[in-house]
Amino acid sequence: MAWNEPGGGNNKPRDPWGGGDQGPPDLDEALKKLQQKLGGLFGGRSGGSGGAAGGSSGGFSGSLLVVLAVLALVVWGLMGFYQVDQQERAVVLRFGKYLETVQPGLQWNPPVIDEVIKINTTRVRAVSFSEIMLTRDENIVEVKLSVQYVIDNPTAFVLEVRDPENSLRHASQSALRHVVGDTTMNLVLTGGRAQIAQEVSERLQSYLNLYETGIRVSKVTVDESKPPTQVQQAFDDVIKAREDEERVKNEAQAYANGIVPEARGAAQRVLEEAMAYKEQVIANAEGEAERFTKLLTEYRKAPEVTRERLYLSALQDVLGKNNKVLVDVEGGNNMLYLPLDKLTTPSAGGSGSRGLSVDSSNIRELTNAVTEQLRRDAAAANNRRGGR
């Protein structure tokens, strides 16, 4: 129903607060009633006289202040509770002075009076930076370094140094410059990164311990080492020259690896041949000596037969190597010429012509026959001389 809806025979608007003729409630009066009710709750009186009202107002104000003080004290006490995680340690300062280091668990310290600073002692932090510096051989290199660290002593980390992480960065730069300045460029840019990182880690930790920063270095890594951009092209040329040098060395080594075994094999072969020749000569000499010994024994038994056999053997060896043979008849002036070289070669005629082929056995038989004939002729000549 609308407020100004007519009713009851007149045109007066209806009061939404319940009274037909009443206006909106007075705010001051409502606050006064609320104050009286609260005063009744906390021991005040709600009398009709002005003095009684004044007494009630004073009691209400005192009780309210006490309640507010108690509530503030409770809230202050609750604000003092805090939780320290297992990975954390808490440094407590009372009025700015160090009080204690709190271990993990539920803790309480008076707020406002004490300041609690929580430090995570297990989280690994990292800092990275890049520096351009001189090496020992007066070359410029650019090195990018990463340092991983943890907070080992939270008390020292909070109290001893104003800005521990900034001090860590400065100490890292100093340690890196000291190590690189005592190293050659070739070692910095190639295989010396691990060694440089180890030396920087040891030197940096000594600096941090001297400063009492409470920081423990866990790992130092040389991420990148390269020459500056201004000399990159010249450095690439040097690297290329070194690669060519290494390639030529490898090729020479490969050639040497191929030649040296072959030379050793050839030398071993010569040694083996010499050894075989030595054994052969020794064996031949021993055989000849043995043959001569046996021949001497036979010669002593039958000198004439042995001498004739030796003569025939020598004659066979000599005639076998000559192309022409001249035979001198003892006691005569005639000489017999035997073209044995023609007998040993086949005829030059065609397939229809007849040819003669004589082998070594035929030559031996022919020689024996000639010798026998000469012996008989010589014997007959001696008999004729004896008869006369």
C-alpha cells in the first residue's frame, strides 16, 4: 500500500512507521534508547531524572572502555601467534635488538614489541651476471657466471650485512676477475670452464665467510665464455686456423699410423728372409761338409773310381751351362766340336718337318758315350806306343 493512499475518510497520508499522525523517528532519540539499554546491561540505571541519566552515562562509558581494552588485549595477544615452517628459521628482534632464532613450529612473540623475520634456509637461490675482463695473456673475454646459494646462517644473514645478496654479487665478480685474470684465454674459452668454476666457488666462499654473510655457495657454473663482439671475427679466424692445424695433425697421424706398420712389416720380412738365408747357407754348408766327409771315406776305399766320378760330375755341371763344347783328345792333335746347343733346341721347321729334341738325360748319355770312346782311343794309343 502506498504511503499517501487515502483512507478513513480523509486525504492524509498514512505513516509507514505505524502511527497515523506520527512523522519519521528521531535519530537522537533512537541513539538515546540504545545507550540506555546498554547501560542497563552493564549495571547502569535508566531513571527519569537528569542526575540519574548522567550517572548511567558515566557508568556506561567506563564499562565500554574496559571492554574495549580487554578486546584490544585479546586481539593483541592473538596477533602474536605465528607459524614457522620446517624449511624456515625466524630471527626475533626486540626493540631492534637481537633476541633469539626460533626453530620450526607454532611460536608466540609480543607484537609491536618484537619483530619476527622469517628466512627460508633450504630454498636454493641464484644470481647471474656477465663480465668482460682481461686474461693472463692480455686477451679480452666475456664470461657469464651463475651462482647458486642457500642461507646457512639466518642470524648473520639478517644482522651482520646490510645487503647480503648485493655483497654476494660483488664478491662473485671479484672472485671471477681474480681467477680469469690468472688464466689464459685458450683455457677460459675451451676446456677450462669446470676448473674456473671450482676456483671461483672456493674463493667466493672464503669471501662470504670473511664478510659473515651467512650464505653458503652450493654451485658455481660458467654458462658461457666467448670473446667480445668487437673481436669475434678475428677470434673465429684463430679458431679456424686451430681447427685446420688439428686436422692436419690428424691426417699426418693417420698417415704415420699407415706407414709405420708397413715399414715395420717390411723390416720384419727382411729379417725373416735374412734369417732364412742364414739357415739355408748353414744347412748347405753342413750338407756339403757331410757330403765331403762321406766322399772322402769312399775316396779312400776306391781312389780311382771316386776321382773319375768326380771328374764326370764336374764335367757334367760345366757342360750343362755352356752352349759350345770343345773336347781335346789326349795324345792327338785333332779336336772334336760338338754343337750340343743345337741339339738341345727344337727344329725351326713347320709342323710337317722333322725336328730333334734332346733333354738333359740325353746329354748325359751322349757325354758318357763320348768319354768312353775317348778312353778307348787313349788306351789303344798307349798300347801302340808300348808295342814299339
